[in-house]
Amino acid sequence: MKNLYGYDVLIERFLKNEITALQFQDQYLDKYFADKDPLSEELFLQLDWLFAEAESYTHLPLGPGDNPDHYISESQLRKSAAEVLQKIRALT
């Protein structure tokens, strides 16, 4: 069984509404930047994609000068997190 280094637990907490989208964003980005664990290429690619999604999440309404293509909503973040969780669990 491959180690998912706690990413699965963090994603699951978000999907179960144990933490908010903002808390997930903060915790995921912090974990991603601090992580020194040896990740397989498959795991890294999934986690890196979710990193980009988490980084793009905004809870603020977009203004007239904002580009909506650069931001995602909470529902989009939840969908991405669920997809990644399914894919990384399939790696084990």
C-alpha cells in the first residue's frame, strides 16, 4: 500500500465539511509547500493539479476587472478534491 502522506485525510475532512474551503486552501497549500516526502510521479501529478485548483479558489465575489477564468468556486474546488481523492486512493 502506498503512503498518501495525509493528503487523503485532509481532502476527506474538506469533503465531509469538517473544514471550510478557506481552511482547506490554507492547510493544503501549507502542506504542499512544506512537504519533503518522496512522492511517486503519479501521486505528485494529482497533488500538483489539486494545488493549482486550491490556489485558484476564491471566496470573494469577482469584480469587473477580475478574470473569472483564473478563479474557481467552492463547488468547483470540492469537485476537483473529490476527483483527486478517488484517483490517489486508486494508487494504493
